[in-house]
Amino acid sequence: MARILLADDEAASRDLVARALESDGHAVTVTSSGAEAMHQLQKGGFDLLVTDVNMPGMDGIELATKALAAHASMGVVLMSGFVEQLERAKTLNTTRAAVIAKPFTLDGMRTKVRTVLAT
């Protein structure tokens, strides 16, 4: 399955999403900030970035932009409880991106991940 980098500053959300994706057979590396995620990205080997948009410091859009600049073939799933933040995802230079609004179901997240990985 896929190697997924998950960045979310909310522990409960992060842990729930990680467990759901791992139960689908994915290898998930969990980070709690954009800076920590960038450090992991430098190691390479990720197929997909799943990130919250609203994080302190480097937000998810900035993280995704930097990740795609370094790894253009990576897929991205952006999650947020604020619709206007998800609209910013349109600025990403990729066709392998999806957005999901919080609150979401775990099945909804799994479907988004499968869809992006299939493109």
C-alpha cells in the first residue's frame, strides 16, 4: 500500500485518521506540525500527504505547496473545518489533490485517500 505522511496539530483527529489509514494497510508517519512534516518529507519516499489546513506556524497549504515543489508526483489531501480555507487548495499546482471538510467520517477519509492515490 501507500506511504502516507499525516500532519495535524490536533492529537485526537491525528490519531483517529492514522489508525483508519493503517487499518487499510497504509504505512502512516504522523507529525504534529508543518515544520515536523517538512523534516519527514526531506527523507523522501512518501506517496501522499494528508494535512490539516489550520495549523500554527506553517499551515497545511504552505506545507502542501513546499511538498509538491520537492515531490511533484505526491498526492495531497487537505482537511479543515473552515470551508474558506479549503478553497485555497485550488492554488496548488497538482491534479492529485482533494479536500475534505471536518467533521468527516473515516469512510469519507478513506475514499478521498483511495481516489487521490488512484490518480
